[in-house]
Amino acid sequence: MKARSQARAAARLAAVQALYQLEMEGTALAQLIDEFHRHRLGAEIEGDQYAEAEQAFFDDTVKGVAARRDEIDALLDAKLAEGWKLERLDKTMLQVLRAGAWELMARADVPTASTISEYVDVAHAFFEAREAKFVNGVLDAVAKEVRSS
């Protein structure tokens, strides 16, 4: 079970990286996923060994966010504090929130607490504790709307 959860964690982190690349460079989705499969997931890059990721989960997340981006963004926008807009968010932070929101919306097989915790962990890979708490708060608000308790 531990290996699977590590593979899922690696898939989530890679999905956020892929979504960032999609946002910044506009790489075609099929090309982007293929690039990650061949060169990133489980690969060694500049001396860093990347964890083996659950490819199906990675694919599902990246494709799901891309397909439902407008719906996800509207949901996230509604959960931000008054005066805040998605455009003001750091681009990496936006991808963390999009991926987390999509998982809460589309992957009922993953417990709510696990999803939120995993994306807080992803946020820690890029940001300080304050930003990770922000991810926790926004995804908690999303979960309350999209999942019945």
C-alpha cells in the first residue's frame, strides 16, 4: 500500500508540473503527457531521481483538469477571499489548486482528507507553510461544496 501511495504522490506532483507547463507553454496535451511518460516519470534528471509515478492517475488528473478547467476555475474563484481573483495567484499555486479541486470533484474513490493532505504536501514542495495552509483552506471549502459528508 505504501508503494501505491508514493506512486500516487509522485503522480500528483508530476501532474502539477505538467499543468504548469501546459499553462505557461501551451504544449499540446497529448505531446505533454507523452513527454512526461518518456522523460519525467521515474526518470533521473540532472542527478535527481524522480519517483515512479502511477501513470494512469497522472494521465487522469492532467486530462481531467484540462477538460474541466473553466468549471474548476469558477469553483476556485468562488472560494477565494473577497477581492482576490485567480489571476493574482502564483501560477504554480493555481495548478496545485486546480489539480486538487479536480480530484475532489472527479475522484470520489479517494477520501477527501487524503486528497487535501496530498495537495498540501505538494504545496510544501514549492511554497512555505503559509501558502500550504492556503491550499488546505481553499480545498476544504471546495470539498464542502462538491462532496456530501
